[in-house]
Amino acid sequence: MSEPVQDPQAEAKARRGRNIALALGLVLFVVLVFIVTVVRLGASVADRPL
């Protein structure tokens, strides 16, 4: 069975929406990992010698 022919503009809009959602998810994941890392390290990061 072949898929029904859709409007190329509708496909591009749907693809763009998926790409934006994926990018936001990736950014949120990176921010979450950063926050968890800072919380786990705590204030000892500022106290260490350079």
C-alpha cells in the first residue's frame, strides 16, 4: 500500500515541528544534566584550589 500524497508544504511544516520538538528536548536534557551535576558537586567546586 502506498501512502496518500500530501501537500509538500504540510510535510515540511510537520518536519519542522518535529525538529523543533527534538531540539527542545535535547536542550532540556542538557540543562537537566548540568543542574544535576552542579547540585551533586555542591559548594565544594568554589572551594577547590585552582
